[in-house]
Amino acid sequence: VVSPAARRATEAAIGVQALALAATGSRGAVLGLCAATGAYAFLRWSRRIRLALGGLAVFGVAAVIASPARPLETTAAGRLHLWRIVAPQVHDAPLAGQGPGAVELRFPEWQRAAAREGVRDRRFAGLTDHVHNDYLEALVERGVPGLLSLLAPLGALAWLAWRVARPASSIVAGSVAAVVAASACALVDFPLARPVELTWWWVGVALAWRVVGEEPADASAPRH
């Protein structure tokens, strides 16, 4: 049972985070927040959660539209341009990858090669150190094993979360939501390439795995 003081502290923290997201204009963070809330709601469905989801939907749309960052169309075009340059490099070394740090070291070469193939846009010409998609970057730099190092924990966690009895404990729901938040952000940014965020991502995976393993399974979940 959550005490009134703890609930008020949680609501205040959510308010501060929402203001921070609105001020920074980080659309990737809004994506992470929406994904995390969806995961939390899946594990702890209630009337309060339904109301929170409705409020979040309104906030998310408003935050994306009113973001002080670059126009959404420009941001999306920049991500797609970057991925079109980097993605073809997967074919050169799909198993071992190009090596850690290859994106930063070899991007100028890849950019020139892409330009010769007609992939060019002056708005986004220049150097970069990350792909703004952790999964693509892992595949390019560390090959299939590198990509699996990110996807395997997510798959295992999803399987456990599906089987746990609902409503799950707040620790399980919070841990899974934290992992889902970073994993969603990783589609358009590089949180898993930053040591601090990667550390708490793995802490969330480990904590959820540990606690879920101690909770009863959902009798309605499919058995194989």
C-alpha cells in the first residue's frame, strides 16, 4: 500500500519530469515516457492508470507539437538520412561488425560513399559520433552478437512480464517501465551508448528479472 506522502511525492516527481521534457523539447524522451507508461499500465491496470494514460496522451501530443527543438519533419528527415548512410555498412561485416567506435571513425568515408550513390542532403552534412538508433549502431559496430546483447534481455523480460500475475508489484512495474523507456528512446537516440543510462538499463533488467522470478505466475498466461 502506497502512503499518501509517497503518492504526493510521486505525483510531484512526475510533474517535474513533464516540465523538464516540455522545456528541453526532447521528443525521444516523450517517446520513452509514453512507452514506459504503457508498460506500467499493462502490469498495473486500474482506474488511476487509465486517467494517467489519457493525460499522458494529451501531454505527449502537445509536447511534440510545441517542442522548441527543430521542426519534427526536419528531425525525422535527419534521422532517416543518417540511417541511410550507415545501414548499408552492415553488409560488410554482419557477424563481427565494423568494430567499436567505427561509426565515429568511419562516418566521413561512409558519407562520401553515400553521396556518390545519390544519398546527400546539405542540411545534415557533417560529422557524427552516433547513429541515433542504438540497435542499428550495435549491429554495425558489433555485428549480430552485439544486436542480440540488447534484444535478448528485452525478449526475456517481455516473456517474464507477460507471465507474471497482474496487477504486478510496483517494483516489477517500475523496473520494466524504466527498461522500456530507455529501449524506446534507443530507437531514435543513443541512451544505451552512454554509460550512465546503460548502467541503469541493466539495473532495471536485473531488478525486474529478480523480482518477477519471485512473484506468482499469471494463471491465464499461456503455457508451453
